[in-house]
Amino acid sequence: MTRSHRPRLTLLLAAPLVALALAGPASAAGCYADYKAKRDNPLRLHYGVIALNGPACHGREAAASAISHRIAKGGWTLLAVLSIFGPDGLAQRKQSAGAFYLRY
């Protein structure tokens, strides 16, 4: 291969990687989960819906770890991960989650 073809080859190989990097933020959530959480003194309970991605989408245990970490910043303790679902399940849960719909 001649030197004049190397820049074009590099550009052809780099273009798909750049496209994937730019598409990433547009679809940041890989899945969603609904959960129950509590806060003590005084006891408060909430039902919430949270966006997850990557390994957190691969089962309740992974989701629970990610959710626990994120809601702890607000002083909440995870009680249960109810389900993991795709974007098609968001609308039906929005009203029930209220202020905790995609809050964390």
C-alpha cells in the first residue's frame, strides 16, 4: 500500500468509531427498572423508575447494586427491584412513580 492511501484507510476505519461515539449519548439508557425504597426517621417509602445502562441491565442483582448506589445519595435505601424493562414500559409507570420518575 502506498503512503497516499494510508490516510484514506485510517479515515475509513475511524469513521464508524466516531459515529458510534456520537450516537452513544442519544441512547444513554439501555434499560429501566422500577424499585421500592425507604428512608428512616421518620419512615418514608417511595416507588421509583430509574434509567440504567451497561451491566446494570443484566439482572436484578446488577440493577440493585447500581440503584442502591444512586439513590443512597438522596438518603434512600433500596428495598426491592421490581422489574427491569425497556422504553416501552415507561409510560405505564410514570404516574405511579410521580416525583421519583427518572429522578436518580
